[in-house]
Amino acid sequence: SDIYSLGLTLYVLAAGQHPFGFDQARIGRVPFASLATHRTDLPAAFCALVDSMLNPIPHLRPDHLSQRFGHL
């Protein structure tokens, strides 16, 4: 849930809007627009990472962000 929550936070910060609107019943139950549709200026890898963090199936989300980012 931490990965999902971080992905949701990053999406809202980057896009300026919630991926599911403000209807909490829709969270994780309906498809959302990729972050890249809102922010074409962001790197595709970042948008793909945020989108993957919001996967409704927990085992399909990144399990270790350090594998993606290395040492920050």
C-alpha cells in the first residue's frame, strides 16, 4: 500500500489532478488516464513508473523502488 500511496501522491503532484477524480469508490476499480496524457513534458520512464505504482493488482506494482532508481 505504501507504493500505491506514493504513486497516487506523485500522480496528483505531477498532473495537478487525482487520477480517479474525487470519488473514493473508484480508486483502484476503474482505469485511469496515464500520467503521460496530462504531462507530455515529463520523461516517459517516470510516467510509466508512476502508472505502474497505481496498478490495482499489488504484485504487479514495483516491489522495490531502489531497483528502479538506484542510489539517489
